[in-house]
Amino acid sequence: MLSIETKSKLTPEEAIKRATKFFGPEGYGLEIREQAACCLEFEGGGGGVAVSATPNGKGSTVSFESREWDYQVKEFISKIK
């Protein structure tokens, strides 16, 4: 299990929107299990990813918990920094 967070120039809303495209049906095909304005939970492929985003100055702090999707989480982080 991976637990990591990063700072992003994106707003929390934009970070969640991009996570939906990256991990969800349009991206890696994970099923959206729960969704709110600040957070998402995906499930599939024998694991899952939880994403939450909170305001931080002009951008956001984006937190992740991953089971079996660690590489993809790190890939996504590199795209939102």
C-alpha cells in the first residue's frame, strides 16, 4: 500500500477532474466507487486508488492511497505538479 501526497498548481476541483479521466473509465478503466467534490475512490484490477484534494494557496495538496496501483499514482503525480 502506498500513501503519498503532492502539491499541485491545479485547483482541487481540477485535480479531481483529471484524476477521474486518468484512473476512471476513460483512462485505466477503474470503477468509480465513491465520488465527492473533494475526493474519489476507484476500484479494479485487484486493488484501488483513493484521491483527495484540498486547497493550498493558489493550488492544492493532493493525497493518494493506493493498493496495486502505485506506479500509476506516481505517473499521475508527475502530470499534475
